[in-house]
Amino acid sequence: MLEARLSEAAILKRLIDAIKELVTDANFECNEEGLNLQAMDNSHVALVTVNMQASGFKKYRCDRPMPLGVNMNSLTKVLKCAKDDDVCILKAADDADVLSLTYEARNTDRIAEYEMKLMDIDSDTLGIPDTEYDARVTMPSGEFARIVRDLSQLGESVRIEVSKEGVRFISDGEAANGNILLKQTDAPQRSGSSSKKKAKAESDDEEEAQATDEEEQEEEEDEDGEKKVKVKKEKAKKEKVKKEDGDVEMNGDEDEEDADYQQKEDEDEGEEEQDEEEESSSKKRKKPAKNGKPAKKAKKVKEENEDDDGPVGVSIEMNQHVTLTFSLKYLLNFSKSTTLSKKVVLMMSNDVPLLVSYDFGNGFIRYYLAPKIGDD
């Protein structure tokens, strides 16, 4: 019995979308280690292998090795019924002719169950020999997809050259030619990013120091203001005492004395209100400074995440100069795996099939493409 539980259906949907136009029918070989698929296209020019390790599933159980023969178009239709974030459960009994797919929604109690008929497919598993390639190119998968898409507008084939200068993609069409060169940028990007991080850290430290200085100045100003207010209050009290002593000897009106007292009390109350307003305004000024510090930390976190999840640089490892020509039609199909990984690895040797590899989570998808020979 097979029971495999994927945390997100999007992984399986992207895998099938990437190979459905290259392969029509194929066997998923299930065993204790996971799911494996190997199939060739109808013209026997390209080979695709898919590996999904058991550790990549939320729950995985396979009692004995068993093949699951599926039609890619039918499986694509069933997978379209699932949302990307749905939990996908694959079930198949021993010697069963039906594959059960269950989709569990995360935010609701919705559970959808589908059954797809399995096929008996006679396919021989090819032994892929371990090959030591003369050139290895690691580059952003989006850049590879763009190059292949652009050059396919000009011609039917592309010549890939790996040299000390970099990796060059050349397409010669009837009406126009294209030539794209990518130089190695992996090492400089890392050093540049580290220096940028240092500079950003220093600037952040300076801004924090300025903020603390401004807070200290505001506190000093507040203390000076409180001292001035105290002095004013003491002067006002002394003036009250003097006037009261003078009023005993003078026979003035009591109404004038009451008016003087009210004016002084109003002034004292006004000064106290001003003091309260100054204190509240100083607190308001301090709040943005305090709230500003976490904002700076958030910026740092975002920048670090952007560096980690940012575009992959071009890395080239070469033992000797390699030049091979391939069909752009197949490379276009390979580039559909861009949704699975941000980087792609091209492995090349003269007179040896090209290896295009995408790694995703606990699995990979690899394509092998035979080179064109002569004018073919």
C-alpha cells in the first residue's frame, strides 16, 4: 500500500506541468525511499528523471515497490482541482488500478477526493552512467528561461560555448542572429554583498548614536525647562509676599488685590500648562525615536532575507573548452521547471548529452538532451 502526504499540492502540480508536454505516459516507481520517474520523449532525443525523496513528504508509507502508470494529461486535469496550498494525499492499494488523490484545504473543512485510473506501461529503466563533465555552469533559472525564449524567436537551435570568457549562447537564424554572453558573477556578488552589509551596519550604528544624542539633548532641555519653571514659581511667590506686606500698610481696594492674585494664579496655571505641554511634546518626540529603532532592525532583517533569497550568480567550472549545439524546442520545455527552483545547473562535455538539473526541497528533476551533430 502507498500513502504519501504532501504539505502543498503546488510541488506536484509544477512537476507535472514541467514534463507533461515532453512525456505523455510514464510510470512513477514507488519504494521506501520515495517516488521516482524516468521517461523518454517519443523521438528518443530527451530523457527526464524525477526524484521525490520520502523525507520531502509530511507522511510517507510504501509497503513494497510498486509502479503507478499515469497519463500526464489526465493527472494534470485532476491536479488543477487542487489549490496550491492544499494538502495533497496520494493513496494506492497493492495491485490497484486506481490512484486516489485527496485535497484538504488549510483554512476550511473542505475535503475533495478524486480517483484516476492507472495504466499498464511497459518501460525499461535506463541505467544512466556516472559521467565526469568538462564544464559545469550554475546560473539563475529565470535567466536561462529568458535566453532560451529570446533565441527561440530567431532560430531552431542554439550553440552553447563554455570558455574562460564565460558561457555564450549563439543562435543563427535565417533573418537574424543572436549572441548572449554571461560572465562569472558569483564570487564578486558575495564580496560586494558583504561589504554592503558592513557599510549598512556602520550607517545604522551612526544613526542610532545620533538618535541617542538627540534624546539626551531633549532630556537636558526638559531638565533646564523644569529648573526655569521652578525659578519662576519662586519669584512669583516672593512677589506675592511683598505685595501682601505692602497692602497691610496701604489702604487700597480689596478688589484690586483679588484681581492681582487671580492674575498671578492664572499665570502660574498657564506656566504649569505650558510645562505639561512641553513634557508631553518631548515625550511625543521621544516616541518616534524609540519606535524608530525596531524599524531599523526590521529593515536589516528584510535586507538579509533579500540577500539570501535574491538572484543566484553565474558560476562556471571548466576543465576544457566545450562547444555543443542543441534544439531550442527541448530547452524551452526544460525551462518550464523554473517554477521549482531559482537556479539551474548545466553539465556539458563534448559529444555527450547535456544535463540540465533543477533541485527543489528534498528532490530534483533532471533532463538529458542529445547534442546535434553536423548540420542536423
